[in-house]
Amino acid sequence: MPHQPTLTRGLVASLFGSACLLAAPVLAQTQIETLEARIAALEAEQAVAPSQTGFAFNTVDSLGDFDQIGQRHGLGRLSFGIADTTTLTIYGFIRAEAFYDFDFAQGDLSRAGRVGDPTFEVDDSEFDTSVRVSRFGIRSNTDTSFGSVATQLEFDLFGSGGDQSQSPNLRLRHANLRVTSGNSEVLLGQFWTNFMPLVHYPTTADFNGPVGITFARVPQARYTYRNNGLELSASLEESAGGDNSSDPVFTAAAFYGTDLFSVRAAVLTGTFEQGGDEFDTNGITLSGSVNPWEGGSVGLTLTAGEGLGNLLIGGGARQVGGAENESESLTFEFRQDISDALSAGIAYGLEDYDLATTGGLPGGFDRLESVHVNAFYSPIDALTYGVEYIHIESEGPLDSAEADRIGVSATLRF
């Protein structure tokens, strides 16, 4: 089961005590003892509730939106009340990364489509750094008579234009409104596609992660029903990847989870336009994970369909020569928590296309494979160091190529 760190008594006591001193400069000894007892009780519950006069760090991400490191180590966030029924949360992280690329330069993240492309070939190795994965966001949550109303606005530094290395531009990641009443929830705005098995996404320091899994944020309208570990959802979404379409894409998904295992199935159907012609896109994703022993987890995701290249990490062509490109893909992951602060894992990915995608290799590629081997160390809850080795192979009708990357990162969450 993924590691969820707890707040240390010293950190909570310091933060809570500082907030209370702002509200009341002088506290009697008996009041201090009462506060200490209350803090101990809150620590036992592994949660700190926000108040209007103070603030608290919360490791629970109620929207289910987390980065790869955040899956393992939790996202720190600063919450405070701005009204009797409204809480505002500021969250995010700063990440500094350094890479050595061998054979082919990939940039800020692993790009399987570049492997084999002479434009990105390097003689020996190439060193690069990045802070573009860093992000920040603001959330609000308001309690009403019929349920809760939540908003999210989140950005990272992957915007186009500008100096990509030293002065990157902001890019919108999420902008949505979520209304929850009882077991039902309605989401309007931009968020992860419902077709993507976010809960089973492999843990990597690399922004992309292994090939073989879907990854996209799209404008959408989604309905979700939850009850006793069961989650059913359906959405109408804009086609990802900038393709024109006069119709929305429809998705539906079912999830069930316990402490021991979880499974998810999702389907997608719709159309897209390229070169003035309309094509079909259809797909199915089956994913699951199991925790066979303490601290260990095994996950598997299978995806198949046509016209799915815009959603897959490898980015294969959706259509080739006027025909929809069919694909089959998978990802596999094994992780183990070695201690409360240290974890390690390996993730494998595969994408296999019926038709070769022009680019990358001479003659194009129709098969991609990748392996991510990594370890994360968190000396404190908010700080995580990562080290990762990545190997990518690209195959096509005429040629094949491979590339390696070694990267290190430091992530400080707030």
C-alpha cells in the first residue's frame, strides 16, 4: 500500500503554537497544557483541521490529483479558513532536476518518440537541468445546504515559448468546479481524462513515466457516484491533442478498491479530424494493483483500441494513410517501501502499433518499450530526493534504436 507519511509532533506543535500566539499573545499554563493534549489527539488521528485563526498542513488530496512523487510521499499544503463555511488551500512544490542523456537527448522529460531521431543524437552524453515540473495551485471548498462546492486552479512551467531552460512560461494544468452532494459528484472544467487510470499510474521521478499508459488533461463534464469502495463515472470530453472534432468524446469507468487490492475498467469512444477527414477513436483500459505484503505493491495496466496515440505516452500517430492506427499497450510496476523514509521500484511499459508513425527512427516506429528504476528518500515529510535510471527502446520497419538516462531530483512540497 502506498506510503502515507504522518506529521511529526514537533512540526505540528510549532505550527499550531505559532498560530495560537498570533491569536492570543498570552496563554495561561493550563491553556498551554490543554493545547498540547489536543495536538497529541490530532496527531493520533493523522489529520490537522484548518481553522479561521490559524493554519495547518494537510497530507490528504481530496481531489485525487497527485504527481508521481506525491503518490508515494503525500503532498504538503497550506489551508486556512476565509469564511464560516469556506476553506482555501494553497499547494504545490518546487522540483530541481539534473539529467545525463546517453545516445539521444530527451530534454526535461523522457520522450520515447525522440529515440532514433538523428536530430537529437549525442556523441557521448549530454547534461541538462530543469525546474519546469514545479507547480502551484489554489483550491477552495465551501460547505452549502446541499453539499460541498470545490474549485481548483493549477499551473506548471511547461508553457510554450520563452527561454525553456531559464525562463519557462506558465501552463494551465487544471481549472475546474466540483459539486458533491451525498454519493454524487459533478465536475465541470479541465481535469485528468476519465479514461486515464490515475490511481494506478506508476511512480516515477520522470514527469512522463513509462510508455504504455494514457496521460491527458482535457475540458470535460463528468458525473461520479461513490459508495463503499465502488466508484462509477461517465464524462463528455474534448478530444485531447489539439485535433478538431465536431463531437465530444464519451468515456465511462468503474473502480473498486479495498486495502488489499483495487481494479478499474474504462472505455472511450468518439471521433477526431485530421487533414479534413473524420476518424473513429475507441479504446478500453483495464488496470489493477495488489498489496501482497506490507509495504509492497504490484500494478498492471492494459490498454487497447484505435486512434489512441494522442493519449499514450509514446505519442504514436492516431491515423496513418487515412486508416485508424490500432494499438495495444501495457505497463507493469513493482514497488517496495524499505522504511518510512525510503522506497524503491521498477516500472516497465510497452506500446505496439499496427502502423508505423513517421518520425523518430528512419522509416518511423511501431513499437516502444521503456524501463524506469528509481528510489526515493524523504528525510522529512515535505522533502523528497529521487534517483532514477531510464532505458528506452524504439523499433520500426526499417531500424531500431535505444537510449539511456540517469537523473536526480529534489522536491520540496508546500
